[in-house]
Amino acid sequence: MPTVSSLLYYSAPFTPTGTDDDWCIDAVSRPPEILFNFRKVPVETVITDLRDSTTVPRLDDMGFEKAAVPTCVDQRALAEGSLPALERYRRETAELLESLTGADTVEFFDATVRREDTEAAREPTHQSPHLRVHVDQSPTSARARAADHGWRGRPFRRFQIVNVWRPLIEPVRNFPLALCDYRSVDPLADLVPTRLDFPTWLRDRENYSVRHNPRHRWYYWGSLAPDEATLFKCYDSASRDLALAGEPGAEGEMRDVAGLCPHTAFFDRTGPAAGHLRTSLELRALLFYH
């Protein structure tokens, strides 16, 4: 399988003897500056292209998968933040998630357009590709999200948070998404709960930073196109590994399944460095199994 080598940005304490206590990302003390009380550490990493591979990742084993699913929604309208277009896309994506996973209920709570274009001014509604290895949710913030959607005290046997990531308008030319095989992750050693001091509109208050582990195996799909979508887990309440790693409050069914998926954008030195490099839309969804 073809590979590329790129810097991936992991996290580490400021000093070799530093601890993992109370890692924090602060976006409120000195806006627009974002402050970290830990380091971002570049690590040269081999990333395998799955485009022509016989390896077929699945959500429940490696923590991610790809679906060949063209969208009927106007992609330029999605990129421009059209609310009617987004609502149509959510309905379409809910049908996809239900068919792929068997979930009984799908509820969306986030939509982010990311763009990297050296020849155009950045739109205020667009964000840059995120160049730090992380997991979108911790178990604490995942359960808080479920509670925010009215599921506190309601019966379900399992719930997940899944991110659906799709290029818009044209294939990704650079800053693709790298995904880490969950089977190569040590949840207890690699994942550090990280407090998010963000403005009140951002309701998540904790995610996972990721420490480097040479066992990590990284993958991507080269030139991912708008008629393809990548799905990856942010959290799965049924993951036995997360429960064994000390997740508080685990309940319901337990399975030997991927609990989450560390991920990051990366700069591919073999690809172009200028022009329109990427426009993408990511949706995060709560999936409930009754």
C-alpha cells in the first residue's frame, strides 16, 4: 500500500516530569489567542493511503470507515452555510447513519465547514483544518451531549457520537484527514482528558488530547471526493476498552468494539501547497440504540 510521511502534532506536558493533570485549552482569557498549558509535539509519521487497498476499515473495529454516497444537496450552498441546505443534508445523513449502523435515533448537534485556500480570503464562518491529534469527545462530554438532547434518564442500551466528514465541491487536494486505527491505541496510556475553556456558545467542555505512541497506525484516503464520506467514532458507550480504562458511569451493553478514533488533518508534502486545497463539512451526530 502506498504511504506518505508527514508531521502529526501530538500533545505532551511542558516538562519531561510534567503530569497530565488538568490539561486545558483556553480561548477566553486573551481572545483571539488560544492558550495551551501543554505542548504540541511534531512527530514524523507514516500514513497509509487506503485508496486502492484491500483493507476495509469498519466503525466497530478500526473506529472509522468510508462510504461511497453522493449527496443530492447543493454543495456550494452547504459551503456557504445555507440553513435550508444543511437541514436537507442532515436528513440525508441521518438515513445514511441509520442504514449503516442500525441506530434507532439520530440527532445532530454540530456542523463545521473547514477550508484551506491560499488564493481566497477566509470566510468568518469557515475554520482551518485542525492540525492536532485529538478525539472530539471524552466520555464526560459525550454523556453531557446526550443529556443536553433530553436523554438523561431515558432508556437506551447503547449510544455513540459519530462524525461524518465530506469534501465539498471538489476532491481534497491537500490537508486530508488522517485516522488512527483504534486497535493500535492504548486508551489508558494515550488519551488525556483536556478541559476546554471556550466561549459559552461552544457547549463541549472536555475532549481527549493524545500522547504519541509508536504503535499507532495511521490511514487516510487519497483525493477523497465529494461523492464519498468518512465516518469515524468520537465515542461509543458499548466499548469494553473504555470501561476497562476507567470510564466513569459506563452502563448498558458492553462489546469488544472501537470506542473512538484519534484523528487530525495533515499537510501532504507530495501534494500541492497553493490554491484551493480543501473545503469540507463535518457533522457530529448522536446515535441511540433503544
